[in-house]
Amino acid sequence: MSEPRTIHLPLFAMIAACLLAPVSSRAQQSEDRQSREQQQFISATQQALECSDAEWRVLQTKISEVIRLQQRLGIDPRPRLFGPLKPGESSKGADPRLPALPTVPHLSSRDTAPRSELSDAAHGLVAGLADHSAPTAELKAKLDEYRQARARAVTDLARAQQELRDLLTTRQEITLIVMGVLD
């Protein structure tokens, strides 16, 4: 009969640390890449809009708000006029007459996006669907709550897009439409 094996905790801890270190390193690399993409987007967008630093300070806030609201609605704020592009990829290849335009990086994943009335209503809707014993009246109430929250989010997005449009020249508006920031 063989003796029971003993686990040497220091060795086990060292192996676990070696295995987990690449995961945290990858997460940091992903955050660094995301930050670089955001900085590149900011710089390239200011250039594409051909605006001064003073104008950009105002526009950047409005553009960020529109993108945040688009993401809340699940809208991918990247160029739609020329087909799907990868984050950071320019739309220059689509039409040689166009200037290279930046694409909106994924600013946050749905898991890390801030909670909103719409996301809370969506979670409630999914929870209601998962509960097979939920009464129909409760499901209808959750559905109504979701629809109302979505309608408010669509209204908020339309308001933010109009506020941004009011500050733009026609050329800048077209640029943001091509980039997928405006409809």
C-alpha cells in the first residue's frame, strides 16, 4: 500500500502564482491597449474634425456623451456606412477619396459599463424570463418597465446627438456620421 500524497503548500502556492500571473498581466495589457486606443481616437478625431483645442474641449465632452449613450443602448458606434471595421482600423480603405477617419474604440465592456436605468430594467426582464413561475402580470410589468427605460434612453441619445450637431459645421457633422457617432 502506498503512502498518501501530501501537497506541499509552498510549492502549490508558487505554481498557482505562476499560472495566475499571466492572467493579471493580460488584463493590464488589455487596459493599456484600451487606453492607447482611446488616446489615438481622441487625437485622430480632433484632427479629422479640423478644430482648435478650444473647440475640441467642448466637442470632446459632447462626443463622449453620445458614445456613452450609444453603448448603453447596445449601438456599436463605429462606421456603418462602409461595413464593419475592427477597433482602431481606419475607414480609408473603403473609398480612396476619403480621409483616414478614426474608429470609436470599445470604451468599456458591458460587464464594466456603469449601471443605468435601462440595464437595470434589462436585468429585471431577464430575471423574469428565467423565473418560470413568474405570473404573467409581473412579466408584463417588467416588459413595460424595459420599454419605458429604452424609450427614455433613445430620447436621451437623440437629445445628445442634437446638442452635438448644434455645435458642428456641416463638414464636421458629415465626418461624425461617417465615423458612426451621429445618425
